[in-house]
Amino acid sequence: LFPDRKAEPRAVSISVGQETKTATVYRGIFEVPVSLQAGANRIVITGLDPYGRALRASREIRYVPPKPSIVLTSPPEGSAVDITRSPVITVRGKIRSRNPLTTAYLIQNDIPLRLRVGEDGSFEQPAALITDEDVFTVEAEDREGRTGVSEQRKVAARGIAERPLMAILSWDEDDVDLDLHVGDAKESHTYFDAP
């Protein structure tokens, strides 16, 4: 910033927004960490040379914060699950974000289900396999509106019995219980307590 060594300042003041720091210049080089806000940041550097003349330089830097990153750890990619005994698997992973998250979803075959995320960013969500090959992704949005999306995971189901009708209920609220009652034209009635 100051190519004339003879006019090099001994100390400089660095301003970014409301924050101001000072740094000592040695052989034309100074270094000081600064905090950037999302978007345009104007950095202004001022100092006095050995003759008392004011020197000033500025740069504008655009900072684009990273979006949340999501890693799926389970189920393994390309896994095949025998669902003869149970169609339920567990989707696990971790979300890393510089800003707090506002929402996170497990998306199974294009159907979103709100996902609970621990303080350390980890999540663990049971999911029922409902097709020959279910596709899972996780999406998370931080409070700045940036959205991260995980890789896709495909899980093949083996042992799916032929069923004329299958219903799977899921919900994402505490202290909520759902019951499914099914009736037909012959006035047959089935539910969780009378399968």
C-alpha cells in the first residue's frame, strides 16, 4: 500500500466499519486480523510518514460467508437393507455452520421432515424405507438465510412385501401423538390397537 519506503509510516490505523485497530509497519509490511461483515467491507488504512505527512489507502472487500456444510455418516452410500423385520433405518450426520441454524430438514424422496439438530451440529433421525430405493438428503438454513445441502444417499430396500396399501405417519413436534384409523366400504375399521 505504501510503495515509497522513505515515506513509509511507522504505525498505521486500520478501520473496518466501526472497528479500528493499529499496527506497526516494518519494512513496508504490517499485519492485523479484522472482522468482516457479510457483503461489502471498506478497509481504510491511515498513518503518518516520518515527515508528519498523512498517508491514506483504502480497499473494498466483499465477504461471502460460507453456507452450512452437511455430512451424512449413515446410512452408507449404496447400502441395501433387508426390511423383512423392520423398514426403519437411522439417518445420521453433522451440520457445521458459523451462524446459528434456523431450520434443518431430512428430505426423503422429495418429502421434507423437520430435523432436530444437537448443539454440536449432530443429528439422528429414524426413517421408514417406503420404496425399492429411497433417496435421502439433508438441508439446513442459517439465520443469515444461507442454505446448505448434503450429498444424496440412496438406500435400496430388500424384502418389501407386496401390500395393497401402506401408510407411514411422521411428525416433528414434541408431545404430539398421531393415530391412523382406516375404514372401508364394508365398515371394517383398523387402527394401531386393532391391526
